[in-house]
Amino acid sequence: MNITKLNQLKHVESFLQINFTKGFKYIDKAGEIVNLFFTKPEREPLYIMDQRQLLIRESENSKEEFKIAVNNFWYHKADPENLNDLKNIFFSKAIKITQIVEVDKLTRLGWRNYFIFELSQTNNLFFKKCFEREDKIKLDLLQIVFNRKIKGFECRFEVKKLEKKDRKTPVILFDVDISKKYEGYLNTSILNSELDKLYQLLESEEFIKTINYTLFG
């Protein structure tokens, strides 16, 4: 059974980040940034702040976190439902925050995702054979790490075996870190098109083929 769509894997966490230079105006503008997250007038967002960074959650139960630092803006979402929604939320906040901090040159764009595949879904699996060898050579395969360039982005794949907390069901974790550095800098006006390219990479046949090759050999 090959993976044909990314939604056949459980998406458990996602991180998006841009890096930039000369972002120290964050120190003067921190209050204005916090105001962006006042979605409910009667309740201020939760935040922790020091001279280098500001960590914000809109509420105690929120699955989203935002971090604004002197050299990057970072967005984390637990149990995400839709890649396109993540991209849009990140872009919307990134544009507003970089305008407040008066950043116009970006040096790096990254998107890291954790995907899970249950070993019980199939027997025809390269990893399952490695984990369940019954011959005299006992192998304990802990993880595989490899890099691959796809559509102009650097992709780092870290693949490892885990066990679910609720039951002893082995699962494969794909920790996929995709990024691009911009030597000539990236203007915020084309950030959305670069995010679109990154999103299309995750949905691409080449990306899915890499997942399948790792799973099934």
C-alpha cells in the first residue's frame, strides 16, 4: 500500500519560520505586536517577553504559539488540520509583524512538519521488516536521516520508530524540515509566492515518492 496523498499520514505538529536581519526594533514595538493577538476584547493574550523574544498564545487552551525574536518570526501549531490554512495564518501574521518591526529583508524561510504512519496499516513495509527481524542478526534500527533537494528547497528527513502512549502500536515518525536561504535576501512582497512554492512541494508527487521510498524501499 503506497501513500498517494499526504493526508494518509497523521499530521501532529507544524512549525513555520522566517529569519531576517535588523529586527531589534521589536524591543520598542513589543506592545504593538501583542495587540495583534487581542482577538477577544475581554481577555488579553498570554505572553512571555524579554529583550530578545516575545512568546504569545491567544489563550490557555490554544494549540497555536507565536514567537517574535530580534532575528526571526516563528509559528507553531499542534494537531494541524490543513496545510493551506497554516500557510495563510503564518503569512498574515508575518506581514503584519515585519511591518511593525520595519523589516523588509528576509534571509531564510522554513517549514517543519511531524507526520506519523502506523506500522499496523501494512505488512509490506521496509521499516517493519527491519524492526521485526527474527533471524540471528538482531538489528535495532533507531532512525534514518537524509537530505534531499526538491524544487529548490533543502529537505531534511529524519525517520524514526515510536510507540503510541495509549497503546503499544509502533508508528513511524517523519520529521521533515524544509528550508531555503536567500543570499540576496527576500523581499516581504514576494513572501507569499515563496510560501506557495513550499506548500506545493509538500503536495508534490516528488515529495510523496520520497515518503514511499523510505517506507517501502
